[in-house]
Amino acid sequence: MNPKIEKLKQERSKNTEKISALQERNRKLSEQITKLENNDIVGLVREIGMTPEQLAELLASKHDHEQEETEGTAYEN
């Protein structure tokens, strides 16, 4: 077999390993970011004295309101 082919295959294999390691690192970073964001949200909710139930209700009402606006716009066209 052509030695250049073998060399290129080895390089490709190394690259695949590096990519895999970087993807795993990115997954871990994403998990850490999500945890920190969640902690920030919980801190803000507690800071204003809101219960988790009140937060859920607020978010649900906002979601419902946005859906109503979207549906209203769709019917106007």
C-alpha cells in the first residue's frame, strides 16, 4: 500500500480522536453552563420572594399569552 495513504489514515484517526474528545468537553461545558444558569434563575426567584409555583404560573401565563398573539396574527393574514 502507498505509504502516503497509511500516513493520511493515521492522521485522520488522530483527528477523529481529537474531535471526539472536544465534543465530550463541549458536552461537559454545556452541562456546567446549564447548571450555573439554573442556579442564577433560582437565586433571582428567591431574591424576589417568589415560590416555584408562582414562577411556574407566571411562565405558563406568558406562554399562553404568546400563543394567543401568534394565533391572532395567523388569522389576520
